[in-house]
Amino acid sequence: MRPLVLLCATTTGYQLRMFDEAAARLGLELRLASDRCGMLDDPWRDHAIPVRYHDLDSSLDALEQNLGRSRVSGVLAVGDRPTVLAARAARAFGARWHPPEAAEISRHKVHLRERLAAAGLPVPWFRVLSPEETEPTRLSPPYPCVVKPVILSASRGVIRADDPNELDEAVARLRRILSGPDVRLLRDPDADVILVEGFVAGQEHAVEGLLADGRLHTLAIFDKPDPLDGPFFEETIYVTPSRLPSPTQDDIIATAAQGASALGLREGPVHAELRIPPCGGAVVLEIAARSARRSSPRASAPPRA
């Protein structure tokens, strides 16, 4: 009997075909759990298990009913929301993965920054804007600053503001995004919460790695050559191998490893986003209990002189 791996993903996710192909090459059986309609009879003919990421208890019950407890050898997750269910499934099935508590912290931008700051790691200053606050400028932030949703990912809704008027406009724009039907369908209790944080000047980089028994094994450092200075932060190109000097790469890896440890991440993929300000020293922006969200990073060697 082939080892069984559970993949938790969303209906709007990608990379699933690549996971199928990789599983076939490795001789694994891959089962998909997805937040699709549970009333239709396998409409995509992929034998996916319908789950609801806003209802973890019933979703875990559905996984156990479909898979049993003894067959699952490992779990995977694509995207931020599926990481928590994947972590709970791994615990239930006895597979090695991140603790559910750590996965939950990593996908919540406020909790993430609170934990990293408490551990003494360099993070931007941050303040929370609740749905009841109608005048963002009362926060009196230093400028420039960045507003971002607590629960969304892939830089959606992330906007830079350079003065009070731009802050008001950015918050109003983000609230329109958060009031959209696609966000409401997530049924996340923090969907209305907005984070205001300091803008960190400098080049942005990403670390892709695997944690084994809490130790980070780096797979790649990605440079982001396009300037990500705002007002929006759409990412276009990842480049590897990194052109950073070795000491800077070492600093990025060490900071990412310390951040993952501070969050309690232990086993499985980790994706970190950091910036190197002009004064030096890596500043943590994000650490996620998952692999990179990009479907096919553009990798290239540094050009020859």
C-alpha cells in the first residue's frame, strides 16, 4: 500500500497539478481536502474531501471519516488558511508537522508581530485599527506607514500612506475590500481588523525552507529585484540564487530561523519575508507555516560581468 499524504488547499489555489505529478513520481497516494461545495458528487473527479476552514472541528471529523486514523503518513498545505487544519490533522493522525497553535499564530498578522516582538526580533512598529475606529489618523503614526488586512495574504490590500490624508484614503479603500462578498465568505472573525505598521525601506527578500525538529534547512533565498516601495506591493519576480553577500544571507537565514522558533514552528515548510534596511540588519515582515504561494518562481543565475 502506498503511503498516503493529505493536501489541504482552497478551491482558488494553484500548484495542485504539480503536487499530483510529484506524488506520482514518488510513489505516494495524494488526497486533497478543499473548501468546495459538499453537495455535489465529486464535480472535478479528484476525490477531494469537502472541508470548511472556518469550522475546523467538523472539517477534522470529515477527514477522519474519509481517511481513518492509521493511513496518513504526512500532510501538506497550500495557502495560509489551510495551514491550521493541516496542523490539526497532523496531530490527529500522528504525522509530523507544525503545532496547530503555531500555525494559527503565523497566519494572523497581529499575533505574529506580537510574538516576534516579544522574542526581541526586529519587526516594524505596529498598531491595530479596530472596525469601530473611524478616524485612523488618531493613531498618530510616524510616516510613511503601511496599512494591511490581518487575515488576507499575497499582498492583497496592502497600501502605503505618506501622510494623514493618504492614511484615511488607504483605510477606506481597504475597508471596501474587506466588505466584499469574497472576504465575507471566509467567515473569519478578524476580517474587519486592520494593521497599521511602519514602512521599512530597503530591498525585500524571501526565505524558503523546511523545519525538522525545529532546525531550519534553507532551500533558497529569493531576491525581489523590483522595487516594492508602494503605494501597492504587487510582487512580480523572485530571483535565485541570491546576489546578496554571504554575511547578509547568513543574517537573513539566522533571523528567519529565530522567528520560526519564536512562533513555535517545528516540522514542515516555512516561508519568510524580510527586508534589509539601509542601516543593515534583517527586519521580519512575515513568517508562514507553508511553502511560497507563487506557482512558478522565476529563477535565474546572476548575470555574468
